[in-house]
Amino acid sequence: MRAVLIGGSGATGKILVQDLLKSAEFTEIIVLLRRKTFDEQPKLQQIIVDFNKLQEFEQHIRGDVAISCLGTTAKDAGSKDAQWRVDHDLNLQFAALAKKNEIPCFVLLSAVNADAGSKIFYNRMKGSLEQHVKALDFGKLIIVQPGGLIRPNTDRVGEKIGISALKAFNRIGLFKNYEALPVARVASAMLQAIRNCRESVNIISVKDIKQLAETANQQ
């Protein structure tokens, strides 16, 4: 199988690329990146892309599965509008090109509480993206909705505080739908979902992520 992925320089994407490289069923992994991120490996192609001109790299968006782990924060992007262009518009453009090139399976790393009608900007952005990707009508769509993501060695102070608070609530049984999970478990669940999911649209919740990751560990 051939996989093509964007967001490979992010915490989840980096680990997922390594998982794909270790997987016997994937013989070619194409990663679209702004700059070289990984060591050279026989199965890996790193395509350096100008994401403002993604359509010019359409020829590389071909294969059996397309995966997006792309995401940013308003702080890193510079504004909410800039974040929307990355998290929503660029992801949707990638999905549309994958559909145009007849990739049968699309995997989207989204977020819990994604809702196009939400008054909360982040939830609305993620929900709108999910809605538009669903409308592309892939043969198989996998939408992964983690709560908090535990990134190794993160320097985001707000993220550290939020994850610590979530962990405290989770220990007393609260906010389990938002449970913070290590990015390695999310990446493992994404790969397992590609292997196991059979429905045309598959929504992978926090509970599902934990179950899929556990299944992968047992294999």
C-alpha cells in the first residue's frame, strides 16, 4: 500500500510516519513537508512543498490512503484567520486533491466536540472541516477525535496547564470524553483504524482511540 500524508512534522504526524515505515503492509510513504524532517529510508519520500501552491504538487497526492495530521494554534499561526487557513482550508484542499486522484481512503486527525454550528471557534473550525470532507464522499473516511494531546517535551505553557487539569479531572472520573492521550497512542490508533475500519464514515472517539491502540499493542 502507498500512503500520502501531510502534517508529518507535527507531534502525532512524526510518530505516525515512523509507524507506517515499520508496517509491512505499507510499501511507500509520501510525506509532504515544508522542510526535510526525517532521515532517509527506502520506503520514504519527503516532498518539499510550498503549501500556498499545494495544487502544483497534485501528482504526489496519489495512493491507497491519504492522511492529514496537519494542525496549528492561533498563537503559532498569528491569528484565528491564519489558523483557519491551515487547519481548515489547507486540510480541505488536500482532501479534495486526494479525492480528485481517486484515493479511496482518507484519514483526518480532528478533535473532540468538532461541531460546525458551535459558538466556540476551534470546535466550529474542526466541525466545518469534517462536514466538508464528508461531502467529498470518500469510499472510506476515518475521522479521529482525540481530546487533549500529550506531546513529548512540549513548550506550550497553556497546553501543559490544560493537560495537567484534564488529568486531575480524569482521575476523579470527570471529563473522560476529553481525556488527554499521548500522541503515540493516537498515532497507533490511526494506523489500526486504517486496518480495521470498514464503514464508509468512521468517527473515532477517545474511547475508540484507547481500544484501537490497545489492540495494536496486543498484536
